[in-house]
Amino acid sequence: MDGLLKDRLISEGERIAASAQADSIEFVASRESSSTMRFSSSRFHQGISVTDASFHIRVLIGRKIGVASTNSIERSALDRCLDEALGIARATREEPFLLKPPGPCRYARVNSFFESTARASYDEKASLVASGFREALVSGVSLSGALATVVGEAVIVNSRGLKAYHPYTFAHLSSVASSGDASGFASAVSNDISRIDIKGLMRASAETCLRSSFPKETPPGVYRVLLEPSAVSELVHWLSYTGFGAKSFHDKTGFLSERIGEAVTGEKVTIYDDGLDAKGMAIPFDFEGSPKKRLPLIERGVASGIAYDSLTASIEGRESTGHASFPGDNEGPFPDHLFMEGGDVAAIDMPGLLGDGILVKSFHYVNGLLNPRETLMTGMTRHGTFLVRDGVVKHALRPMRFTEKVLEAFGRIEAVSRETAVYPNGAFPLSSVTVPYILIDGFSFTS
Amino acid sequence: MGMKGIFVSILARLKKLGVDYADIRHERIMTESMQALDGEVEGFSTDTSAGVGVRILYRGAWGFAATNIVTEESAMKAAKEALAMARAFSAVNTGKARLSVSEPFVESYSTPYEIDPFSVASDKKISLIAGVTGAALREKGISSAEAFLEFSRAEKEFCNTDGAFISQTILTSGGGYHVIAGDNDDAQVRSYPDGHHGLFATRGYELIEELDFMGSLPRVTAEARSLLYARECPSGVRDIIIDGPQLALQIHESCGHPAELDRALGAELGFAGGSFLTPDKLGTFRYGSPIVNIYADPNEPGGAGSYRFDDEGVRAQRVDLVRDGVFTGYLTSRESALAVGGVSNGSMRGEGWGGLPLIRMSNVCITPGQGTLDDLVSDTKDGILMSVNRSWSIDDRRLNFQFGAEIAWEIKNGKVKEAFRNPVYYGSTPGFWASCDAVCGRSEWRLWGLNSCAKGEPMQVAHVGHGACPARFRSVKVGVGKP
């Protein structure tokens, strides 16, 4: 990307928002340059560099809403985009509610832009990853994965006087080591690529792979499990997708519908969203410009909150919680900076507390749509499943399928680690899910 | 200078810089989408996205760069970016990528349609989706209803150093709706004509008119309502019949994805996984029973995954993936085809201008057999009929799967009996397809279309079609929805 365009983006936003043709105009802009260096069989096989932008314009004429978007920053394209949004607003029907975009806001100071990430060259990144390839060769494993970096900026301007700007960077390494039936996984995400120990993570994935060799079968059934953070992140992500957003709450498919204030899981479970917490991939505002703040979702097992944007909040007569996606995204708002609160046990002590059971490193292809009201989910274990006896790993297991009501299972949590780990959550770079290790007394494996 | 002139100029400069191969793709995609919720317009938006992507093979290493600024200067800058990445890879890689030969076509193509959806009055489209969701909400027991329409026109131009120049216009229409029957204890969804936002096809607005949303509504709402009082689908080993939309997803996950040769060669191991259909199995592996025949064909008229040339400039071709139950073919690219001693069958597609072309399903279809669904039900003594996908999960080699459907009905002595809710079935891919003993005939066969097939990093989403009809599978494990 040819540098950041803060002034130009804000200027274009102000020009569009100043148009007198609508009761309200919002300009939501995002520019990004991303590079993804994919590797397989310990060699780079795909390199993808994309520079793109999105300019969304949402207009209100009375109670009518029109949205149009373009990826061109040219003035003529933005003017056409505004005309399209106005045309849609004139052509569509009145909403039964009046959408209220936010006015001017004060934002917390969040630093998510790091020159180390923005300036990392292909040669530097390829050389770092290739040093991991050479180590893997000695270990007898093959490495696959990707090193991705993003440089971006977001601008929100609206006709109520709101103006918001935020630059950011993002770096993510995922490494899968494989050898025969065995595999291991490690990943890290940060705004600052210099904080990612690329070689160390690739080595960690290789070590797990080697421990996963010669897997044995174990019959389906209900087992005590120790889920590592990568596995927990999948479950919390699906909880968010199926139940923490306003749309599923409204249409009653969500597990929190009609249950706010009730105990929905065990007291050891606290899940919240906090876009300002630097441990996640922080951002000061959402894509309507509403400030980020902590939103309790489940507090000590009790259903506490739901994520709203201005649109869904207007429908329900509430205030936005700062979870708007781009205008026109019909999936509705979701928490995008999720945290599951850590506990008081050191992760290293958790296998001992498990005693006899199964240690799960990661899940694969989890699906939470079997019965979202009951948080019934299924998925496979992947990249390391181990049988534990008397607190010691005995041997690796073949991948197993779980089918489980997750909130019920969370009601059986015996221990939660102090340590947490952060993972990307969804497509937008500045979203994350941060979770601990958890020990559950009874988790159903069905095949 | 037109796009072709820009392409030729950039490719000539890249040749001077020593590239083994390069191609350029320019796309402009216009999208219109609208949604209605409970009788009100929930969203109505348009999007225009344009850009150019340059793919380079340099000393056996790949680089791809794309930009949203469509000028010669910007495209050349992207080309140099791709070259810089390829150079960095070539300095550390072992082994070199090579390409199989491909004829340099100079052609243009547009998908046919009857009614341009962009020319249809907005009010007509809004009335349709607001009308069907409003009518649904007036039905007893229905707590919410949502409807969708989406139309896109992708104008593409492709040029490569072999001399190809291809322009294509792909028009896609899609839509559907779902209703939710809900009370304080449960919420059950029924979708029409399929889950996953309905049905997509490379057709015009005539598709939406044929779908007849309003005509289907009484059945769909009645089924949703019935699920609130239905029994949970019982567990056990049963004969099952799965209907067209559900079989489409079964084909998608357990045949289409594993037959992608890049996946089988390990290109996706770092993300979604590999494939049990490894090259050593080609031509010999018993994938299913002898009545199972599955093919991929981008030329299938109206398919969501239809095109004439792929994004490597290779002509679209039909390929038999499974013939008489035996695994016989892969979806291939110019590079991967060399691994199985062949040339590309034209299966590379990128999402828009910014997506690196990957091997993607086009229209992966089962060959119809004989008879109607009624015939099949009559021929089933004790079984379960499952309809429309609700949940999907499969392991990283595409073997261990579990699928949930929106609704099921018990079949007793050749008759459809009571409805079951939350039906789920599971198994292992070859064993499941080996148990297939009946596939309905052409009259029950239909091209289903999805707009949400995900693959790669950064994740790309593709439209894919699946020709499918009801089929029967013997002795399948069902009903593990409640452990």
C-alpha cells in the first residue's frame, strides 16, 4: 500500500457526508494491503499480495435506508456510489423504526499499528520461515501453513459530525507439521510481527507432530477432557456466531433468547467482548463509529448481554453496543473481540488435574448449527489428541468426532487456566478470541 | 489504451524481466443484494468492485499481486510486487513449479439468460421478499421469516504470456427464504428452495420467477410448525433417503472437495486439510457402489459454477470423478495436472480480481438413475427421509462426516409417516457411498447452486453447482444429535 491516506479519506468522507440530499449520510472506508505467504511440504507454493479498499455509503431519507459500496477511491466513483445509495433509499420501503447513527464520539487511544509489520519485506519473511523448513527437515516432518501480514486503515465520517480514523497492522503465522498419520499445529497473531516467534512456533508444531506419531483408537464415549486454547477458541467462536448477536436473539434461534439474567452454564464461565483490550486485536470503534467498550455476555454462568449495532438496536429500541459490521452486512452484529476469562490454575498443572482423560490440542470443522438453541455442536479433533493416564500422556489417539451441548459441557468445567492465548476470529483482521485451557468432566465423543 | 493493450504491454515487460510465465486478469463485478425480515426490508445494497491481478512464475516459484487501481502504472506495480514475492520464494524453495501445455484461446463468452435481473424494477423484487416474509409471519406458529435475493455480473478479461486473450461475462442470480417456528423452548427452521441462502444459478431473473416463493409458502410454514411438535429423530442404524439439496451438499463435501488435485497434493494441509483421494488411488479406488457416477462439468447450462474458460485460460471440460463407483478423475490445474500425467481440465478459479486462482468445483453432479422419489419411498420398508441441509462437518481428509438436515420423516412399509426434528446422519465417505443402492431419475434431478464454497488463505468464496436428486443409502448411522 502506498502509505496511509488519512487526510484524503477523511476529506472524501466529509465531502460525501456534507451532501444535502439525505437526512443522514455515513461514509465507511477501509483500505488494506495484505500479503499471504503460503507453504506446503516445506516450500512456498502460493504468494498472494492484495491491495484493496471498500467505501460504503449509507443514506437515510426519512425512514428509508440505502446502501452502496465501491472499491474505487476516485471522486467520480464515490459520487456514483452516493447516487446509487440515494436511488436505493428512494426506491425502497420505509422501515418501521428510525435508524440513529452515532454522533461525535471520544475514543480510547489504541495503538495497533506497528512499523515492524508494515515494513517487513518478502525476503525477510521468506528467510525466517525457510529457517523453520530447515529445522523441520532434520526432525523428519513436513511443514504447511501461512505467514500473513496486513497494513490497513479505517475511516468513519457521518453527517452528524462523527469522525473516526484508525490505522492498524496485523500479522499471523500458522504452522502445521505432518508426518504420516501424525500432525501438530501452532499459531500466533499480533499487531507486531516482531512479537511472533516464527521459528519457535514452527518448532512447536513439529514437536507436537512427533508426539502424535503412532496414534491408537479409543472407543466413542464420554471422557474427561483437557481442551487447549486452540480447541476452546473454536467453541467460543461458534457460541458467538450462534447466540451472542442480536439477530439470533431476535429470531429466537439463539441460546440466549428469553434467557438474559438466567444461569445458562457453570459459574466458572465468564465470556465478554472488549475491543479495547490490547491482549486482543484492539480497535477503538466499530464500523458505524460507535466506541468500543467491554460488553459482558456471560458472567459467572449467567447470560448478561447481546451485541447490537445501530440497526438492530433501533429495531429493539436499544442502544448500540459498538458491534456494527460494514453497512449492508445482513448477518447482523457479532462480538468480535471475545474473551473467555482465565482462572486460577497454571496450565502446566492441568494434566495432573485431568488424571485420566483425553487431551485435545485443536478442533477442526466445528459446526454449531445442529441445534443452536441447545448449543449442540460437532467437530473433529485435529493436530494432536492424546490419551492421558494419571496425569501423564500415554499415547496419541486418532482424530475423534465430538457432538456436545457446549454450554452444558461448560457447566462441567472443573478448572480454568490462568494463561490465555489469542486467535483470529472471523475475516476482519482486527478481531480476535482470547481463551484459556479448560478441563471438563465429561465431553461426548460420538465417532 | 484498452485493457488488452495494457495487458500486452505489461506481459512484454515481464518477459524481459525473465519470468517463466505470467497472466493478468481484470474483473469488474457488480452486485445487488436485498433482504427482507418479517415483512420489512432489512437491507438493500449494491456493490461495485474492480481490479487487476497479475500471476507470475519466476524460476519455478509463484507470486500473485492484485490492485484495486485499474491503470497500467498500478497494474505494472502489482506485477513487480508479484515478481518480488516469486523471487523471494525462488531463493529459498526446493523444487520448481512447472505448467502443462494449454492452447492460447482468443475468445469471448457470456452466460445466457432471459431476463436481466438488474433491469427488473426494484419495487418488484422488494415486493417479492417483503411479501413472502410478511405472509409467513401471518401463519400460525411462525415467529420470524427472512428472504434474500442476490444478483451479480462479473466481467472478466484474461491474458497470458502464451498468447491467450479471453473475455467472459458471468451473470448469476440467486435467492430463497427461510421461516422459523419458535416458542420459548425451541426454534425450528425450514428453508426454500434450499438452506444456505437459497439457490444460485448462472441465469437471469427468470430463475426467481420459476422458484415461486409464494406458492411454496404453505408447505414450508406447515413443515416448520410441525417440527415444534415432532419427536426427536431416533438414533440407530437405518436406511435413509436424502433429498436433492442434502445430496448436493453430500457430493460437495465428500466428493467435490476431495477430488481437488491441489488439495490431494497437500496445498491445503496448512488450513482445511488434505484428501483421502490420493493420486495412487486414481483409476482403482472403489469410491462407492457401482450405481454411483459423479462428474464435474462447467458447461452445464445454468449451473452456479458454469463458465467457458477457467482463470488459467483453459477451456472448461467435463470430467468423470467417479465412474461406476470407481474414482476416475480429479479437478486439475495446469501445474497440478502434471502430477497425474495429464493436462489441465480447466478447474482454476479466483474470487474476483483479487483471488489467486485455485482448483475449485464447477458443477459437480451425480448422474441420475431411475424412478421418482415416490417410487423410492414405496420401495423402502423401514427408513428415514431427510430434507435440506442444516449442519455440516467433515474431517481434514474428507472421510468422517456428520450432516444434519432441517426435517426428516419416518418411512414405514413404503409410506411417509411422522416428521422428526433435528435429524443427523454420519459415517465414513467410501462406506457411505458404497451403501448407495438407488438414485432417482432425471425427473427428480435438479441443478442446485451454492454461493458460499470457501477455500484457501486468504479465504475465497466461490459459486458452485451440484446436480442432484434423491438417493437411498442402506444401514446408515442416524440420530446422534443428542449425545
